[in-house]
Amino acid sequence: MRGTVPENLFLTEFSLYSLGIILLRRKMHDTFLRALDDLLVTGGIRLVRLGLDGMQDIVHAARMFNLGFDDAYQYAAAEKYGLIIVSFDADFDHTERGRKAPGEIL
């Protein structure tokens, strides 16, 4: 896993919107635009999303693993796209997919 190239990294639409909410609330408009470019446009990280059909999967993950909406969204996206969850959040440790800490993939 070490040396992961950007093309093998994915960002959920939920995480992108969360970043936008935080940065725009702090009046960091240009930082948000640079992040979009650095991560997605020139960075090669791919964006994934869950549509309406994914809402049942989110609820299922929330119920099964006692996750909040945000973590359940990440879990459902990882399930749908066959991805590894990379997070500092230990809530994923008690799920079937588990997680990798960021330091484990860099």
C-alpha cells in the first residue's frame, strides 16, 4: 500500500462538500478552489458519490455498525466501489471493512 499514487485514491462527494462547508464558513474561498484543483483536477484523485440508491446502504451501515451519517456514507461508498477506508477515525475499526491510518498508506 505504501507509495499509493493519486490515481488509486478516491474522495467521496460527501467529504468534498464537508471541506467546502468548512472552508467557505471560514471565508477561505480561494483555499477551497485550490484544494479542488490540487486534489481532483491536477491531483488525479477521483471523486465518488452515492445517489439515492445508496441511501439504503448508508442506513444499513449506520444500523449494523452504529455509525453516524458521515461515517456510514464513507462506509457505504467503500463497499460500493470496493475501496479501503483511510481515516484517523477508530469508529471504522469495529466494521467488517476496518480502516487504514493515513500513515499506513503514505
